[in-house]
Amino acid sequence: QVQLVESGGGLVQAGGSLRLSCVFSGDIFTDYRMGWYRQAPGKQRELVATINRYSTTNDADVVQVRFTISRDGDKKTVYFQMKSLKPEDTDVYYCNAERILGVKATCWGQGTKVTVSS
């Protein structure tokens, strides 16, 4: 059973940086496309960025050039580097694993809170 453990969230001032991490376990890491989503209270969860086994990324418009997704196959970890943070980036960020080889499956992490103060 796939498990995703996120870390790296916290409180940061506007203009600051954070790096989120998501450690994957329980299956073959390269069978999955990994992603980061975010969700504000009362709103739908939205895609921020995904990365596949070839490290090809797909970024939502919100990413612009401030955020970067990456993955480390040896550590089975996906990262989300956030720079020049804005108060509107305040959200709960969720790691997602979508199996793209074999039987389809989706797994979510527990979420990590990011708060950007003005």
C-alpha cells in the first residue's frame, strides 16, 4: 500500500522560500506520476504541478516561475521548491501519487500547511 509522508510546511514571510518534501513508500516509485496540489478552506483542491518518471513536469499557471517540482528516484522523494512566496500562496499542500503503469491508483498525503504572512 502506497504511503506518502509530507514535510516542510510552515510559516514564512512574504518573499521567503520553503521546500516541501514527500517521501513515497509501498510500491515502485517509477510507476507513478507525482504531483503537488493545494487547497484553501472552502475551495476545491487544485493542481499545482506534476512530474513523471522521466522528470517531465506539468505546471499550472499559478506556478509561474516561482515554484519548481523535482523528484529523486534513489530517495523516492518528490520535492516542491517555492520561492518569492506571497500571502495568496497560503494553503494546505498535498502530495499526490498517480499510478500510470499497470492498475490505475491514486494516493494522497496528509497535507502540509503553508502560511505566508504579509
